[in-house]
Amino acid sequence: MITAVAIHKVGNKGQQEPLFISEQLIATTPELNTTLEAYFLNSFKQTEYFHFHHDAGLNLHEVYQFAQHIFKEPEQLLEQSALLARHLYQQSTHPKIKGGEFYVVCFKELILHGEPVNAVGLFKTEHKDTFLKVAPQDTSFDLHTEEGIALNKLDKGCLIYERDAEQGYIVAVVDQTNKGSEAQYWTDDFLQLRQIEDDYFHTENTLELCKQFIVKQLPEHFEVSKADQADYLNRSLSFFKEREDFQLQDFSREVLQQPEVIQRFEEYRSNYEEERDLQLADQFTIAGQAVKRQTRSYKSVIKLDKNFHIYVHGDRNLIEQGEDDQGRFYKIYFKEEF
């Protein structure tokens, strides 16, 4: 339930666009609150969560400090929201960043992990749509256009839940607009987030580690064909889909199998963790949503020149590779044709 809303206008500082700070909170009605709640909250469907993070300590993290003040004294919403808007304005320097309305919203009793939790929401609208408005006029109709915000898509959002304050709160984030380097200003520069190292984190990152090892490292150190790589990818993904828990020893024995491959994987894993400043667990509960998300990038495809793509979904033994006087070839065995 929404209890208070502040709105400011944050332009692109790098383009010398203005920052407009409102001097009053928005007057809302129950009907308007219902519409705003749907607009602000419906985009938060992910199962990955973050903490605010600062290398020198949370006492130097601006958004964390402003949110903490709002949780302790909700009547300071307008003052703290203005500080948040000014902080966002300082990060809005990339030429591709669009200006827009910046909302700071107090929520009461949102559901997090099955429990009601108070939250502070930060939202930004960057894109406007054109709408047709039809109004009756005497014996005809008047038709004209208006520019406004489409309520079916939130551009940028952040929900700060009043939980785990000492660790940087529990934070959910949405950014559906910027996909290039300019996207960093919302999640990295403004919010400064670090993903919580839960089961989702370990599942997602271990799957990514396995994929990178199979695609990039195996061909550098071993004689493996594209069909072999496809087989490793399929077996890795099947392991995560069929198990409830991940055990590193089980994965190495059942998927990697060969001692020299296992040793190379362990070395690559150590370098991977060091380069990305993370520590992956040797055992964890596999998060199904993370597996589903990573499945999209686990594409076992053999690309042959520009003529053919072979999608490998199962038994490696049904594919043979060879070469004759006409050139290189793959031989594929099957039982049924669909």
C-alpha cells in the first residue's frame, strides 16, 4: 500500500538539462494509489536480490543513507527525496541518458519471502507515448493527441525493503530501457548494488562458469570437436535441471569425467572467481529460476559454414564426424523424423 509519493524532474546534467525539485508531496486518492501500485510493482518479477554496497562502508553510500532516514522518519520523505534526486542528477552525465520524472514512494507491508515488509521505491520514467483522446462534442466527436506515460512498462525501478539493514538492505531492481554502457548509471553509479550471494546467485554464476569453460577453455587445452562441446553443454545443463542440490564433486565426476579436464576446470574456476571478485560455493540448493534463465544462453549449436546449423539436444554417440574426398562431414543417426 502506498502511503506517500514525491516527484521530481531529473534532466541530463551532461546535456545541461535542468533539475526540478518539487516543494510538496503528491496528493493522491485511493483510486490513484491503486493505479500507481500496479504501475510501480508489476515489473518486479525477478528472483535475484541485491544489497547496497560501498567499498569504504555503508556510511558513505548515499542512497543507503537517504533510505535509512526515510525508514526512521517517514515525514522526511520530501527532504530525503530531494537529496536522492540531486544524487541521481550527478550521475546523469552520459549523453544517451534521458531525463524524466523521478518518484520516491513509501510502501507499507509489501510481501517479501512471504512476509509483510515496509519499503521505499525509487522509480524513473524516461519515455513518453502518444495517446488519442476522443471526446463527444455536440453532434460529433473531438479527436486530439496527448503525450503521457504508458502504464504497462516501468522504465527504471528499485525497491528497498526494510530488511537486513546492517548488510545494505534487500533490494530489487528493474532497468528495461538502457542496455549499453549508459545503463550502468542506474544500477552501478546511482544505486551501487552487489548481488546477494544466495542459491540463485550460486546457481546462475556456476552455470555461467561452466558455459565459459566449455566454450572458451576446452578448445584451447584439449582436442574437442563442436559436437563434444555441445555434449558437455547438454550434460551440464541436464545436471542442473535434474538435481535439487549442486555438489561440485558429483558435477566433476558425472559431467567432466576425465581427470585432466577436471583439473583444468578447477584452475579455471579459481581464476574466474579472482577476476570477478566472487566466491562460488562447492554445494548449494539449485534455484530453478536461475536455471531457466541460463537455459536461453546454453545453445548447443554446430554451425557449418553458412549452409547448416545442427542443434544438438541429446546423445553425443548419434553424431559422427569425418572427412572424405568431398570434404569434412557430420553423420547423424535418428529413429524418427518429425
